Amino acid sequence: MPFTAIVLAAGEGTRMKSRHPKVMHKVLDKPLVWWPVTAARKAGASRIVVIIGNGAQEVKDFFAQEETSTDTTPVEFVEQKERLGTGHAVKVARDQLGAFSGPVVVLAGDTPLIKPETIQSLVEKAKAEHDACTVLTMTPDDVAGYGRVVVDDKDHVQAIIEDKDCTPEQCATLKECNSSIYCFCGRRLSENIDKITNDNAQGEYYLPDMIKIFVGMGEPVGWIHCPDYHEVLGVNNRVQLAQVTKVIQHNINEQLMLSGVSMLDPDQVWIGPEVTVGQDTTLLPQTILFGKSSVGSNCTVGPNSRLVNAQVGDGCTVDESVIVESIVENDVNIGPRAYLRGHTHMLNGSKAGTHVELKNSTVGEGSKVPHLSYIGDTVMGKNVNIGGGSITCNYDGKHKSHTELGDHVFIGSDTMMVAPVKIGDNALIGASSCITKDVPAGALALERNHQIIKEGWADAYWKRLEKED
Ligand code: UD1
Ligand code: CA
């Protein structure tokens, strides 16, 4: 069922002790506000309005750079310049966007664990019962600070009383709390939001005051109890940010393990929400998979590995390595301690060994860069072997130049390839050469001084040193 989502995210977040807005602090690799926005998208929101205020530009910039498919609901912004309360935030949205129609789900930008199914059930109940508002409630262990929900004997909500406005008796007896997530009838919300006043302990315009306004008008207000209050936990400081991150890390890892991925220690594996991992892949400790990364089946990744926007195929090993913005096909061995970046592409059966850096390069099928090399801006054919310590000199201080290596090229150890340079198929470069000119296919290129042998010289030298003592 289509609905509008309003995500309240204008708050100061003073307790984060940060120069950044609270909702931009990250849970795994996504800012807090991304999570309720994504839950709303998954639940089928046809319109998403994010109320921003503190650090507004940072929030806008994040969603502007977000890569989404064309069928993803875009985010609209409403700037709430003065933060006069949650009711004021929704009124500002109504003033800027015009009256709402259809269901309007209000979510909090700092509540990342909310599930799409919960949002859907709220919308469905509101629709089925023609409620002016349906409130998602919870019973946390510690109710302090939360608005308390008053329910009558007909199972309708009568009022929400903020903690600071409760009498001591209400404080002691009312245990059902407001999660700050609601589904409103857009029309009735728009028509009556101006009735909220700031006549309360905090001098704020409370959105929950809509409930007593509706009740006074004889409009029905329903509720759904959220059985696990952790789902609606809000983040106010960095301790809670870490706690919520642990819960999401655990949920993502558990789902992957149940789908056939092994983890030696799931507490030491961090996987972002947009990552996929195939069956019979093992993730070792201190592995981070972020961005739109994917790892195929039968791989081993880790220990100490980080993948960001990396596509890794089947049967690969990534050992103590970092792969950023790169593609790795099948049966590729990487590491220990390799660094692939800048749109590197490793074809089937290739290898990037220990202390190897590859940038913006294609490593052909079966080609190997086994040890201590830097290969940048290079296209390599198949079955190439790069000897240890070889480097493409692709940067002259101003320009980046390209290197081309044909099929079956053999580069001796400690070769410098000064780009731009082309080395033809089957060519062989003698160790320690500095290649500045193109090498034709099938040729040997050698650039080194002649070796000098002085028979007995060393023996004489050692003897001379001995006498000096
Ligand atoms: C709110 C509810 C309370 C509920 C609790 C659950 C109100 C008055 N109270 O209290 O009943 O139990 O959430 O966590 O709504 N915001 C704006 N603009 C504003 C004020 C707030 O965008 O002018 C945003 C904040 O950034 C935050 C959300 O609204 O994301 C909630 O505001 P907050 O002040 O934290 O309300 P609580 O005191 O937690
Ligand atoms: Ca809050």
C-alpha cells in the first residue's frame, strides 16, 4: 500500500559531542538516517520526506551521492530552521509541501533498527480501522524519558503524555511507551496539525499531542505494540551508536551464516547492508565488507581484509588484503598484503601476491604479479609473469601514462617499465632492466651494465681488512 514517510532528523544531537549532525553518524558503513529511509523504501513508501535542520547540507549531500536504481523512491527534504518540537517539524513539512493525502508514516532519523514489516503492519492496521492515527508502542525495561501511552477499555489510545508532563502516579503506572513511530491519515493530520500548542513542560510543539486532539474530535486512534523494543531504540550518544551497530552486525552476520557462509568469529566480521556473500565462503577475523561489495562462493576472505565496492567471483582467496572499487573474477589469489584499487580488473585464474599494489589495471587470465610490485594504468594480456620488484613508472610528476603488456610476456625481476610503453606478445625482459622503449612481440629486451669479474679480488680485500686490526 503506498504511503508517505516523514523521517524526523532535524535534532541537534548534542549528546553525540560532534561537529556532524547526529543522523550522519554511521552504523557500519551507512549513516543513521539511511536505515529508516531504507526501511521505508522496502516497506513500499511512495514518497519520503526527511526533515533536516542541524547539519542539513551534510544530510543532503549524502543522499545526493547515493547510487540507487531508478525504481528507488527519492528523498525530498524539508528544512526546519527553528527546532520547536516534533509537532512543529511535521507542520513545517505540511507548510512547505502542501496537505498530505493517504497514509503518512512518521519515523525517527535516529532509530535504525525499525523493520519494513513493522511499518507495513502499521499502515495496514491504520487503513483497516480508518484510524486518524495508529501509534507504535513499546515497553522498554526503563521507561524514563519516554512519552506514556494511555489506552481506554475499548483498546483505543486516549493520549500520549510526555515523561516530563506525567504526574508521579502516571509515571508509576503507565508502562506502555510511545516509540515516536506513527501512521497518520494524511488528510486529518494536515487539517489539524495547527491545533498543537506548546503549552507543556518543555515549551515544545509535541507531535504526540495530535492524539488528544483527534480523541477530542471523536476520531479513532489505534495502536500496535512492538514486541521487541530494541527494534525502536533511538541513538542519542556514541555508546548507543555502538550498541545498535552490534545488533545490526549480529543480524546481518546471522542471516549470512544461515544462508551458507562460515565465519570463524562473527564478532570480528563487519558486513554492510548492501553486500552479498555466496555459499561455502569463509570469512576470517577482522574482515570488513562495505559498500556494494559482493563475494562469490567457495572463497576465503581474511584475516585482516577490507573490501569496499569490490566484486569478487567464486573460488578466490583474499588474504590480509584491501580491495577498493575493483573487480576480481573467479579462482583469483590475492595477498597476503595486496592492495587493489582504482578499477582494477583481475581476470580468471590470475594472482596478485604479497606486497603488490594494482591501480586501474587489468590483469589477464592466468597472469601473475606475485611479489613486491606496483602496476598502475596497465593492461596485461593472459599468462603474463611479472618478476618480483617490478614497477610501472606511470607518473612523471604531472601525467599518468599507460603500459600495455601482450600475452605470455615475461618480465624479469626488478624491471622498471617507464610509461607510456608497449611490450608485445611473448616478449622477455631481462631482470633489472629499465624499459623506456616499446618491445616488439617475441623479442628480448635487456637494459643493464655488463657484469665485471675480478678473480680473487674479494679474497684479497678481506685479508687486507684483517691486517688492519
Ligand atoms: C519523542 C516523543 C516521545 C517518545 C520518544 C521515543 C515527542 C514530543 N516525544 O521524545 O513520546 O516516547 O520520542 O523515542 O515527540 N526532531 C525534529 N525537530 C524538532 C524536534 C525533534 O526533527 O523540532 C526530531 C529529532 O531529531 C529526533 C526526533 O524528532 O529524531 C525525536 O525528537 P526528540 O526530541 O528526540 O524526542 P524525544 O524526547 O526522544
Ligand atoms: Ca529521541
